[in-house]
Amino acid sequence: DLERLGDGFRRAGDFGRAEEMYDRAWREQAVRHELLHPYVACCMRKLASVRLRLPAAETNELLALGTLVVLRGLPDRRSNGVVGHVGLLQDGLYTVHLGAGSVPVLVSNVSSALLAKAPLILVLGQPVLVHGLTSAAGQALNGRIGTVEAFGQGRVVVQGVRRGLGVADLAAENIVVVDALEVASLQGASCPAFRDEGVDTDSETDEEEEEEEPPKKKQKGGK
């Protein structure tokens, strides 16, 4: 199916074709299911993740000094998803200030972002990026993309950033919304019951990028 084709292109490093397949898969699933359905959310996360591997298509917006940005489309995949603040623009390069110093990057290698602690910007089902966790287990989640499952009281429940599609309950200040990674204007819905479950301290720390498996479809006639 389209999602599997996207997986193949992604593994081959053809992120442009992978984006096309995931976008079509997401739109197909969104017609059949609600935005929080596992199939829809899985396609959304894969699409947002692969877009983070691509440079921005439109770079006409001039970012103000200090704007929160996310790095994207860089050859070193570990740099993609890193959050910083934009500095001066000179000769087509932004100086981006990170926690450990500054780096010059092309205009197409940054996208503006907002911290989720501004409550009105969150929508159920939208893709978000984890940022700024400092514990050993939490650092393994930084830069990963999940989808919003619930939010409230300064917390955000995020699906898909842990192995096995488990949820992570994180402080809103550790969640970044990147408009460029969304595929459409998502309509809000009633927030499900909020549960404070805490961040799983047994999260995987493998550096290799994980391939998210789509939810298993139920077999007809089986037991």
C-alpha cells in the first residue's frame, strides 16, 4: 500500500518520494477515520518525520532575530530536529544559536516553531517535536516526532515517540510545534480524559532511526 511504499523510499534515502507516498496515505486514511485513529496518526508521524529530512520548499519568510527554529534537511540526520534561536542572516545563511554553540545553515534548513506552553496552538492529532529533555532517558526522545493525544494543566500526552507506540506525558515546555511539518489545518476536538502518567524512564536509546510499524489490522474470522 502507499504507506509501505513510503517506508521503502525512506529506507532508500529518497525522502521526496517517501513524502509523496506518506502524504497520499495520510489523506486516504483521514477520509476513512478520525484524526486520532491509529492509522491516521501513524501516517501523520511518518510524513512529518520525513519532511524533517527535507529542506524547506519555500524560504521567502524573513525570520526575526531570536525566533525559535528547528533544523531540517541537513545531511547529518542527527542535526535534524535540533531546536535553536535564529541569529543574523548573511549571504543566504542564518546563524542559529544552539545550547552548545552556533552553526551557520542555509535559509532552507530552518523552520520556525513555537513552544506548546502557549495552550491555544495545540490541536489533537497534530505532529509535534520533543525538545529539551535532560535526563538520560529523556534525551533519547529529543528530536523525535509524535502526535498530540491529549493536553492540559501544562502537560501534553504524545503518541509515537517511544518504541511500541506508547505514550509519553511531557511538560508543554518540552513540546515544539513546527507548522511546516503539518499536512493540513487540523480541526480541534474534545480533549480526552487527561492522565498524568509521567515519562517512561525505560525508553530506547538506540541511535539508529526507528522504523515505526503501522498498527496491526484485525484478521477477519480469526480468534
